[in-house]
Amino acid sequence: MTTKDIIKPENLVYGKTKLMTENQMHYCPGCSHGVVHKLIAEVIEEMNIQDKAIGVAPVGCAVFAYNYIDIDWQEAAHGRAPALATAIKRLQPDKYVFTYQGDGDLAAIGTAETIHACNRGENIVIFFINNAIYGMTGGQMAPTTLEGMKTATCPFGRNTELNGYPLKISNLLAELDGTCYVTRQSVQKMASIVRAKKAIRKAFENSIAGKGTSVVEFVSTCNSGWKMSPHDSNKWMEEHMFAKYPLGDLKDTEKVHTEAK
Amino acid sequence: MEDFKLMKGNEAIAHAAVRCGADGYFGYPITPQSEVMETLMELKPWETTGMVVLQAESEVAAINMVYGGAGCGKKVMTSSSSPGMSLKQEGISYIASAELPCLIVNVMRGGPGLGTIQPSQADYFQAVKGGGHGDYRLIVLAPSTVQEMADFVGLGFDLAFKYQNPAMILADGIVGQMMEKVVLPPFKPRRTEEEVRQECPWGTTGKLPNRKRNIITSLALEAEVMENINLKLQAKYREIEKNEVRFEAHQCEDADYVLVAFGSIARICEKAMEMAREEGYKVGVLRPITLFPFPTNPIKELSQKVKGFLTVEMSAGQMVEDVRLTVNGTVPVEFYGRMGGIVPSAEEILAALKEKLIK
């Protein structure tokens, strides 16, 4: 059998979603961003909402998210994505509006915008990449940096006396009446990718059903910032990050409703 | 017969916004302009025109909501007062860089810092010279009456969309708070989704199969690309300077001395002018209506025939720098101002004119 014989439509087992552009990604090999981008693009394609999806990109590594997913995008100032998304959704209620933010963007400089968009119950989706570090600026401490974890601005490890504690912002957001769905996912292996994709779809469906704000946190790796191989990063994430940021649904109003019955 | 209403300048802004077909208002309360949002909330335009009105969690959030709305090609606006405007500067810089239309209202109060809630004009530099980071300009309109507060909402939006540039109504606290009779603009329907798509093909209205994706951004990492963006912006500002200068001249034809003032102070200067003329001094008033673009040509022309200018402002002297740049030393340009929320009287202005110029 030759290669020619193998490359046939009937043998196709996997195809890249048409919504991912041909642009070469700037993300480091092993970074979680690429997988999350792909999952969002796949869900948008499967839901057939390319003409209705509007993304808001953050400041941070994902600042160029608009180069990779073939939908309309706006690029926000650092931390302000939920404010932009608020207006975009309120002015165009039939659209699927989402933000894509990192931990510094969402949980440090943009904390007010995040909390208040969630508290108003804006019918938007917030995708939150938590890799416990500032990737774009070269590996500084993030609000979610773990205790003892070394970064460029806490070279001897995060010291809670000096820097306070890792911020479990999704737990905080789950407490707000405006959120309908807050979940913590990861994308380091096949099973987790399948779960994460389901969460993305559910979040989009919530937003158009007008249920309130959905937050999907992805506990992620930053092998460049963490100074580890992609493989070791995944291992380190499972051992350390998941202990502080356990995976699973933090809030699902549908479930609460069902249970109440 | 025209339908006169009696209302505050801030209220007129709100009524005019609904009537000119605005799609959204995003604000945060601050004295002396809170009546803008209060009036909008009472008008409930979401039940009539469909206009969105939202109280944001901060001025920072409000201007970024405007950024989001403007990116969709919508007619969106915000209002605030001096300390709040400082917070909005980051967002305004992004909006200017991304070349989006929007309307920003600043009802100025005395500063610096938390300052006072009394009227001021000390945000001239901030409004006219850029305000936030980077090289950019706003189209700045300075109303002196409640009627102009109402009229400049529609005009501001028109100019903003014409040039894809943020426009600002730079009012002092007096014009915001005082009540006068006003004829509100006629109702104009909001644009349909299709009209928005046609007027703003660059907007994030959802990527249809017949076009490429639209990206609203102010980011360009390559120096050459960013310089070209700057050159394009500068060319636009020159175009605005060429086409959009607005001013009002009172009795400048035979004037020996000209008072230059904007906003409500120009009206007090008119009173000072009348008093001066009663005493036999030939005095005129030039009121810039657009602060950017600044009325350089009319001032330059006057400088050929007058003996001097007195610029009067509720500040330590900001617009006077532009008058001096324009006159370029050909005749004296003096300044009189009050700060901290004090409004100069016509008598004070006349006395300053005599002391500094007529002598």
C-alpha cells in the first residue's frame, strides 16, 4: 500500500475545523492555548454560529487570538474584555459573545470588570486560561500563582506574607447570583479535552438561552514560563495546580434546579 | 410655533441622545453631570427606541463598554466629569487608535485631584491635546447654551461617524447645570441592523460568508505598520482641521480688542464687551465652538487688525497657549482666569482687559 492509497476521504479520521485560520500560531509548543482555541472553533462550527459569534481578545499571550479563529473579534485593553462584551451583547442580543482571558487579565487588572459583568448576569461566556503566570511579559507572578511557585517577580517563590494568596476567582464568581455556570476544566489529555469541549458548548448554549454568565476556567500549563518541558508541565499541573484548583463544576444552575425538584 | 422646553443642559443631552437615534449610553455617576444618566433612566428609551442604557461599575468600564459598542458600529456614548474623564483616558486612546466613532461628554468641574464640584474649564489640555497615551485627537465641541448641549449630541455623532473618530462635548459645569429654554431635535429612528452593516462594514456585526472577519484592534507590533497607522490618523486630523472649524464672532468687525473664550465664559465675555462698548472701547468676542479643530484662521485674520487679545478661561490658562501659537507674537495675547470653581464676572473681565491691554 502506498501513501497515495492511504490518503483518501474514506480513511479520514480527523480534520482541522474550517474555523481555524491557516496563520501559524505564536504560542509555545506545549501551551494549552492552542488546544482551547481549537475546541472553541470546533464548537462554533458544530453549532453553526460562525456568523453570530463575536470574540473579545485580552492583553496577554492570547492577544492575537483573533488571528486564529475565523469570526469577528475585538481586542480589548488589559482586563476590560468583559466590559466590551457587555456592550456587544446588549447591543446585539442575538449574538454569541465571549471573552478569552488569562489570569492576569481576568483576576488582577480586570477583577472589577469580571465580577460586575458576572454579577449583572451578562449573557456572555468568559473563557479563562489559568496558567498561574504572566506568559506574554516573560513569566511574572500572577494572582493565581501558587504558594512557593517561582516566577520572575517572585524569584524565591510566592510568599503569602508579601504577595497574598493564590486567588480562586472562579469560586468567587460561582457565588454571584448572575452566573449560571462556572466550571473548571483542563486540556492535557483526551478525556479532559472531551469534557472541556462539552463545557464550552454548554456555556454558549446558556448565553443564547439568556441564563446569565457562564465561566469556563481552563487550568493550563505555561511550559516556557514554568521552565519545564511540555510533558513535565502537564505532570506538574496535575500534581500542584489541581490541588489548589480542583476540576469540575463549581456551579450549574440547571443541576441545582433539577436537584431542587 | 416651536416647542420650547425648560431644562438643564445635562437633561438636554439625555433627551437629544434618545431623539438622535443613539443605540447605547454607558456611564457612571459623578457630579455635576449625573442628570444625564438619571434622565435617560427616567425616559426608559429601551421601551421606545430600543436604546440601551447601562450604569457601569466604573468610568473605566463605561468607556470600555463604549469601545465594545462602537466596535459593532453602534451609536454609543458616555458622559462624565473631570476626575471620571481621567479614568476614561485609556479607553479613549484605544478608541481613537482603532478609529471608532463615539460621543463622550465631559461636564467639567474644578481640579486637580478630587477638586470641587463647581464649574471649571481646566480639562482643555486633556480634551484638545489628546489626553491619553499616544498621538491622537478628539473632535471637541464646546457648547455655551443648553440649546447647544442638545444640538451638539447629533452634531457630535455625525462628525464622529464622518471621520470614524471619537467626538467630545466639552462643557463646563455651568452649561450642564443651568436651566434654559431649548428646542429638542426631532425624533430620528435608530438604524436597522442592515443599515449598521452598510454604514459600518468594519463593525463586529457577525462574520457573514460574503466577507472576511472584522477585527477591531489598536495593536500593531511592527514599527512600520504602527507608523503608517499614525500617519493615517494625522492625515485625518489635518482633514478635520480643514473642514470642521466652527466659531462665533461678536462685533469683531471694528474691534480693537478681542476677548477669546469658550463655553459659558464666552457669554460673560459678551456682557463685558457690551459694558466696554458703553465706555467707548471697541471690543469684540471670538468664541471657538470647535476646540479641536481650533479656529486658527479667524484668529490669525483678526491679529492683522486688532491691538490685542484677552483670553478668558476658568483655568490657569490653557486655551491661551493655542491663541498665542496662532497669533505668533504679532500682537499681545493676555490672559485672565479664575480657578477652583470660581466663575469670573463681567466686571472682573472688563477690569482685566483695561489693566492688561487698554491701559
